[in-house]
Amino acid sequence: MGVKLVIFFIAAIGAVLAYFFSGYGLTGNGKYEFPHDGYFGPGDKKNDSVKILPFKIDIKDTAIQDLKLRLKSSRIGHHQLEDVPDFSYGFNQKYLLKIKDYWLKSYDWRAAEAKLNSFPQFLTEIEGLKIHFLDVPPPSGKYPNVVPLLLVHGWPGNVYEFHKIIDMLTDPAKHSLGFSLAFHVIAPSIPGYGFSEQPHKKGFNHIAAARVFRKLMKNRLKFNHYVAQGGDWGSIIVSTLAKMFPEDLLGVHLNMFPSSTRDPIAIAKNLVYSIWPSLFFKDSRFSTWNYIEYYKFFLRESGYMHIQATKPDTVGVGLNDSPIGLAAYILEKFSTWTHPEYVWHPDGGLTKKYTLDELLTIVSIYWFEGNIVSSQRFYKEIISGGPQAIDKKYISVPTGYAAFMRDLIVPPPFELIRKTANFTHVTYIDEGGHFAALEEPTILAKHVLDFVSGLDFIAHPNHDHDTA
């Protein structure tokens, strides 16, 4: 690394420290005062309807026809560079033409719609917004221990990410996972994603999402205690929920650890430990831990984040108007975030872990619901709002962490995070990346089941931990 580059990174990290020092150190384990209510519906505040209504996805034929017309007339006018046969400049133009052809001629939305509609799903109104959620119980009478599980997705995904793992969580014996425990899965769409209503007012961030999902679980569905699980934004939301309402949570499970890149102390530790990692970290995986190299990778892959955290509505216009542009934007993330080496593949490695049908279903939901802009606004509400005091609060409830080593946000060594949560079950998993529920559903399901099976209320079932 050249001297100029070293100076650049020192300056960049210094700027981060200077910018965020004012926001941190506000709280540790102290009491955090957060708003207990909000309103993000249209117009003046109104009382929510507490009804829970059955919901069925039914995209109009005219919307499907419009998609096909737009795909037929889409303009992929640029040429792939002759000496760039991969995804290093972004989505490979030649492979994008194949995606277009498959989406237009082979992809079957109605089959995907039927799969989603095989899960019981509902709508209810909370803080002025219609909240969509899947509500999938285990087979009646089959399992002696049934635990409610709040399952939260992230970006650029939606609840379809869970189409394989839900059955493993609700009926593990069917998949030879060998547990007497099963989950009653509640998987909501984050407002502004999937089939939940888009917020009509600014300010809907991770704190608001955690509060809304708590109202869903406790007030609407009458679950007094439950486990929560999430990756990507889901990890931020459920960890925030655990910090805000620890009395509700039996445990929280993460497959992405909430980033500490805005905590100057964590940044300083990372830099110091990178000098001689084998001295500080027991796990041989981190014997060559280099925070600056990680930071370089993150900078390369986080351009989207800077756009979405500043002017999401501008980039969203183009994505909302062009299905092929939307596909390129979203699917490029499913390439590199699944495995960093996939950037060097002509097809981005997209079908190594997923089918094109799965990937295009995720994109199609964004397209049909027209909510790429609102999903991107979530970044602005969280990141541009600056660090929140609650972000640094200790997670006191039992915490499980499945650390997939190929994730976009590289799992930190345990020594760096051990004082941030009440960890009871942590595993570093060599294979698997950002979209664990879709990519490695069996591994993730088993880890969640292992974690919950070891919790006190399962080991000692006479304890008072009513779940309904």
C-alpha cells in the first residue's frame, strides 16, 4: 500500500471519528427514552383499526402485461468492455441480456405468487400504516415446545427470502433437523417493502420499525414473549427491539451483527488489533485480520448506501421506471454480497446459490408494488439521522449470532463484540454470505433452533415464560 493511500485512509477514518464523536457516548446501559408512538399514515393522525384481515397476493394481469412490454422495449444500449468479462464494473451487460430474455420468456410470476400465497398472511393497521405479515404456525400437536418467532428481512430483499426456511422452522422434523422444538413464525414486511404500506411521512427508521413490530406481536397477535431473528436491516430492527423492550424478548438471533463503524472506540480497536491480530484473536480465521483492507472492500461495495442515505428519491425514479434497470441494481447485490469473489464471474455467480426464478421473484415484488424508493428511504432515515443513543446500548437478552464469513459486512472477531450483548450461542460459518435465509436455509435454521433450544425457558419449561 502506497504512502498516499495510507494517508488517505488515516484521514478518512479520522473524519469518521470526528463526525461521529458527538453522537456517541450518550448512553451505555442507562435508561433510554424513546417515543412510544408515531403516525406515518396519510393526512392527520387517525385511530388505527385493530382488525386483522386475511390477505392474498393477486397482481393484476394488466400489471404483468405492462412488465413484459417494458422488458421488450428496454434499452440496454451500452456495450460490455472488451477486457472486462465480469461484474467488476457492475452488472455484466451480456448477462443482463440473458436475464431480460429469461424474465420475458420463461419466468412465471403466477407460480411465485402461488408459493407466497401458500403461507397464511394478513394485514393490520399500526401507526397509520397497513402492515403485511406471514403467520405460519407449526403442525398442530406435533411439537411439545412451540415458540413464537418474529422473522425480519432486510434490503434488497423481502419476505420471499424466507420461502425455504419457514418450513424448516415450523416443522424441523420434516427436514430431519432433529428438534422437539418448533416455531410459530411471524414474518412482517417492513413498511415501504413488499406488501406493507409505504410511510407517508419522514422519520420511519429502525426505532419506529421495532416499535411497530412490537405492537404487532404484543397488541395484535397477543404474544407476550417471543424470540426475534434478523439479518441486514432485520438484525438492526430486532436488536433495537431487544434494547427497547427486553422484557418481551426470550432471545434475539442475528445473522449479521449490527455495524459498529460509527463507534469511534470500535474503530480505534479495529485499527490497533490489525497490527498484530494473532495476539488478540483466538480464532485462526482472524490471524490476518486487517481492518484497512476490510474498509477498502466496504468502500468499494457501499456506493449504493451513500446514494440511498442522501438522495434516495432521485435514483429511485429510474429504478421505478425500468424493470431491467431495477433488476441490474438489485441482482448485482445478490452477486457480491453472497461471495466477494463472484464479482470476477461473467454471470456474477448468481445461480451458484439461487435460481433465476427466486431472484426475479424478489425483483418482481419491488416492481409490482412500486416500492424501491420507499425501501431506499429507510437508509436515509437511519443513516443520515446520525447515530442514536440506543444503538450503543447493551443487548441484555440472550443473544445468538450466526456469523457467515462471506457477508458484505465481514463478521467481526468475537473479542471485538463480546461486551456488546449477552451472547449465549455464537458460531462462525465459513460458507454463506449476506442472504443466509435464502442461500443457506438449513444451516441458519439449525443455528436458530440450537440457540433457542439452549435457552432457560426451554431447559426449564416450568418457568413463567408464557408465549401467548
